[in-house]
Amino acid sequence: MRKGFTRRPQAEEPAGHGKNYITPSGLDRLKHERHFLLTRERPAVVQVVAWAAGNGDRSENADYQYGKRRLRQIDARIRFLTKRIEAAEVVDPEAPRSGLRMVKAFFGATVRYVTATGEERVVSIVGTDEVDLERNHISWVSPLGRALMKTAAGDEIVLHAPRGPEYLTVLEVRYERIAVEPFREPLGAEVSTNGHDR
């Protein structure tokens, strides 16, 4: 073991400030979701709203009220995704690296470490839009992500977690493809237009 040091988690950066680091597949997922909302979901809801608007009193028309509310949600999500895509700073974990960038953990690294109780874990450090705890994808601004940054095999760290300090030893830092769950259309996404006679 080379050295021991302590890392205290810092507050997460406010949304919209700083860079939006993201992997190529994470950016693809955001773009696919935005494309789906713009080309399929929004037009389908607009059709429902137009159909419902022609059915008389809008104040008591549940289809119309729900459709307008859903349209606002979709538009807000499209604006959010557009901002995240525009602020994206793509970092490819598979890109060639040299020097310390090959052996130290930075954004896109997959880190294998062991806890004080001997439990081995593997996490990949990804962007805030790519967090997936089932796949062990953690955000680079999370307490663990920040603690692992710039570590190398053999480093010991103390992670100050809410339940108390955790002692970790880094076993391996590697860079490889990180499989981000692709965007999947929600089940019944366009069902809202079915059943309405136009």
C-alpha cells in the first residue's frame, strides 16, 4: 500500500453549473429520449388535446385537462434534456490515455476496491445523468465518486459517509466501455391516442 489519505465529500454542484461530464453512450441516451419526446410523445399528446378540445366544455373535460398537464411535463423535460445535451462534456472511457491518466481514477474509470470488512466492490464513475446503482454506476460528484477521484491501486482512503467513516483500499483502476442502459420507450407511450375517434 502506497499511502493513506482522507477525503471529505464536498457538496454537489448545483444543477446547471459547471460541466456536464458524460460518457458517449450516456449522451446518446439523452438524445434518444429527447428525439422520442419531440417526434412521438409530444405529437401524440397534442392530438389528444386537439380531440378533447372539440368535445365541449374544457373546464370539465378530463382528457383535455390531463393532456394539457402532460404537455407541460413533456415540454419541461425537453427543455431539461436540451440544456443537459448543450452542456455535455463527453469523456470516452475507452479513449487512449497516457501517464497518470492511465493509472489514476478520473471520470470514466472503473474502480475495484475493498472495504475494511474485506468486501470487494466495483464501481464505474459516470455523469449525473447516468447514475444506475443496479449497474454500480456512481456519479463523479457523489461522496464515493469524489473520494475515489485521483486514487490509484494501493491507495487507502477514508470515506466520510453519513453513517460514519468507511475505510477503503483501491485494488485496481481501469478504463473500459461503460454500458449505460439505453433509452427505452415507455410501455404504452402512444396508447393515449388510441380509442379516440377523430
